[in-house]
Amino acid sequence: MRAQGGLPALAAVHRLDRDTSGCLLFAKNARALAAAIALFGGRAVTKVYHALAAGRLPDGLREIKVPVDGQPALTRVERLDVNPRASHLKLNIETGRTHQIRKHLLAVHHPVLGDKAYGGRFQPPGLQQEIPRQMLHASVLAFTQPLTGAPVRCKAALPEDFRACLRALRLH
């Protein structure tokens, strides 16, 4: 990608796990990279994800505040739709620990559907074909552009495989 775009200093600032879809953020040069790293380090970036989780997430669960790898971590949870088999969630991560959402949802016994590392035994029976990957999607990154001060809001629509899982689970 660096060679194709003629950007030898191109560097990933916000990257995703292999089976997660959605917004990525790259810096084109060292100055932009340093500024972006400072934004993420200062928790000045809004990160919103969609997930399909196993089972019916409890009504009152609004936050998951469980340390991840010994570090404080906070995930805010909004239920968009639920049924006994699965929950469609909108998640805002206040911290950015590795695999935070996946580990947090496992901690409350509702792992991300299709997550082979953290939730394989919780998958709804009979739906293995409809769940081709972990159903986690980075839908929004929002921040103030550190070099210009302009607001930036990147949004990625739910991909077709995620929407197909919603239909198979009769969720919206």
C-alpha cells in the first residue's frame, strides 16, 4: 500500500483484528502519526462498534468495566435488538485495549458470534454457515483533526455478511 500510493511513511494508527470489519485510520507522515498517536493516547477519539453477541444481553447492562491484561478498561453498551439466541449491540470503547470488546463480552458470558478465540462454545446451534467470521464492526471513528482543528467523523456501513447474520438471527 505504501509503494502503490507513493507514501513511504504511511502507518496504521487504528487497525483492526483480521476478522473485524470497519474503519481504519492511517497517517501519511511522521508528523501526522505523532499527532494521531497523541489523540488515541489522550482518549480523544470516539470509537463506536457494532457486534452480534451470543444470547440475550441483560436489560440493565450499560457498562463493562473489567480489566484487560491487568489494565483498566471500559466498554459502554447499548442494546439495539435482542432475542434468546443473540443480541445486536452498539459499543463505545473508552479505552483501547487489545481485543477489549471480545474479552469484555466473553467476561459477561455473551461473546461475539463467530469469535473462534474467545467464544466458540457459545455459538448458536445451526448457524455456523451464516456466521462466516467474528461479527464485530468498527462503525465510527470521530476526533478533532490535530493539525487543522477540523472535526473528523469516519463512518463505515455494516457490511453485507453482518447484515445477513442480522437477518438470519431475525434481528435489526
